[in-house]
Amino acid sequence: MTAPYRLGEVRGDGGPQTPVREEDAQEPGRPRARVRPALDGRIVVVAAVALYGAAVAIARAAWDVDLWPSLGVNSAPTLFYDARNVAAAADCWALGYDPLVENPCDPAGRVMVYPRVWVVLHFVGVTQDRTLLFGGVLVALFLASVLLLVGRLSVPKGVVVAAAVVSPAIMLAVERGNVDIVLFAVFVVAVFAWKARDRVTPLLSPALIVAAAIAKLYAIFALPAYWFTGVRRARWAVVGGVAVMGAYLLLTLGDVRQVLRSPEGGLLYSYGARILIGDLYHRFQPGTWAYGSLLAQLLAVIPVVAASVAIWVWLRRRLPEPSADERVSPRTLAFHLGALTYLGTFATRKSGDYRLVFVLLTLPLLLEWAWGEPGTVRTMLGRVGLVAVVVGLYVGALSPFVAPWDELGSWAIAGAFVALLAATVPRWRRSSGPEPGREATTLGADAG
């Protein structure tokens, strides 16, 4: 930023007054004062990840000890176990198998539970004997995308982000090499594509979310985030994205049915509204669900919808509508992408805790609000949401001991996200006038 000017200085030739910068008005011979830039809090994040990884690697190499379980991570038989499954599926597809039905290339015989599009990895050289390289690239891509997402941080904020990144839920995704971390990186690219929409096009960002939904169906839950921006072309992109996904689902209906029949997350190291509701149901009705999983899903959705409506109505009457710049802010978009993905997966299925990587998308907005003016509703919501997210990332590690009550953490995240959506989603009205402007600040930078 240009240094402030001090008026009143007179040029040596007697001419008119000229503004002189403060830094140029210092006494002759006196050295200029240099302002040291504040330490970037992302260094704390990098250091925490490095120490975590070093501890796990040294324990394995020196004493052949698997340190992951002691850190709350339900480790698999081999590192990057989920990445290996995808690589094995690509191998078997090249051999003529249908990996969604039969995948003998996988050491455990696991079929692939993702859409068939993942087998194209065979064409870029991803094979099972390169699993460690494949998984390492995925993890590096994920960690880089986290650092880009949060931007420059103060040290206290860096501590919060570091605590979130080395949590059991996030490290579960890293240890498994789960492909959800790939989709997370795609979401981050979509956020930056949205930030650059004036130089590129506002259609690119939602197109990336549609591409992510083709790779993993649940990503479609995030698409309405673009409707909330109020940008006309982005809203048309939502309509077009829904149409594309509808056509894709019809064309691949057999594969979709196969994927949906795949096992969901279990009771441990998972989240979902059905887990706690199911436990309460079985206290009164032992045995299997009457009418199958349809009843289970219905009983789970009803309280989710009822609680969401109550929170929404109560807060909408007490909060001002977000400004046009807030609606199109990259921070707000990132929050909506993460919150909608979480709420959609929370309400519809049981998901492994590794899918909680998407709540990291909410951190830029939560950090900004939590460090806001004390005593305001926004600051309170930001702090409540931040605490709910961090606790939710850790509480799943206690599921072997307290399940299903660890799911109270999942419900707390859902409630906080609904409240924050009520504060950031614009009121319904017909679009009129020019589209909202573009936020001038960076996504995650702050001065605090």
C-alpha cells in the first residue's frame, strides 16, 4: 500500500505545496524504519503436519509400531488402502473385468464403489504397483490446496487450522489416500475460479463442481451454492448442471444402482443422521429395520428437517441480509460449498469420517467471523461454528468407546452450518439491477 502523505511541505524552489510521503520526510541520515511482516500462520500448519508425519514414519521405521491408532486414526492394513483399490480397479478394467462387479486385482477383493469414470486413471499410468506414488501425490495435492484455501493467516488462526488438519478425521483421509481429498482439491480450484470469474467466466467454477459430481455423486449437493450468489449466469449454470447430472444418471443408471448398493459407513468412524436415530429406534424395536432402509432414512430426515427449519426461521428474523459483495465473496462460496456437501451427506447416508475433509472449506469464513467484533451475532456464530467443526473432527476417534453418542458432534456441526447458512443466504426475491460486484480482498488473507 502507498505510504500516507503529509501535507504542508514546501518545495525548495518556492513552488506550490506538494504532498510528501511520511517515509521521505524523515530526518537526513536517519535510517528508514522497516516494518517486519507478521509471521504467516500457515507455517504452524506445515510444521504440525511435518511433525505428525515424522512421528508416524519414525515409529514405523525404528520400532515397527503403527502409531495411527494411538492418534485416533482407524488405520488400514496398508498405507493408502483406498487409493490402492482405485488403482487395482484400473488394472482389472484393463484386463477386461468390470471392477464395479468383480475386482480380483485388489488384494482384499474389494469391488470399486465409485463411478466407472475412475478407471480412466489407467490411461495416465496409475497402476497398483504405483500406489505409494499415487497416494503421495494425492496427499501433497490435498495439503497444498488447504494452504491455498486459507491464505495468509495470523499465528492464532494458524494454530486453529493446524489443529483441524491433523485431526483424526482428516488424517484418516490422508492415511487411506481416499479420493475425497481429490474432490476437495477440485472444490478449492472451483473457489479460485470463482474469484477470477471477471477475467475468465463465472461458468467455469460451477462446471468444476459438476465434474466432481460425475466422479462422486454426492458432490452435486454443493451446486446450489452458486444460486445463492445472485449472479445470473451462475444461476443458469446451476440449472444446466442439474440437467447434465440428470442425463448422466440416466445414461449410467446401472452403474449408479451398483454404487448406491455399496456398503455405507459403519457405526464407528462415520457420521450421518441415521446413526444416532437408528440407535434410539433399536432401543424400542430390536432387530432389523421394519420396511428396510427406507424407514431408517425417513426417520433420520424428519428431525434434520424440523431442526433446520426451526433454526432457520428463528435466525432469519434476527439477522440482516448479506450484502451483494458478501454474497459473491470467495469465502462465502467456499463456506456454502463445504456446508451444503456436509449437510447433504449427513442427511442422506452414513459416510466415513474421511469425508469430513469438506468442512475445511468452511474455515476461511468461520475464522473471519470468529475474529470479528466481540459481542456481535456474526462473531458468536463464527465461534460456535468453529468450535463445532474442530470438535467434530476429533470426536469420531472416540466412537469405539462412546458410540453412538459421538454423533452429537455431527449434529452440532449440522446445526451450526444451518445457522450460518441462515446468516449468509440472501432472501428470496426477483433478480433486478446489476449483478453483485466482486470482492477485492484475497480469499484467506487477514491482518490479524
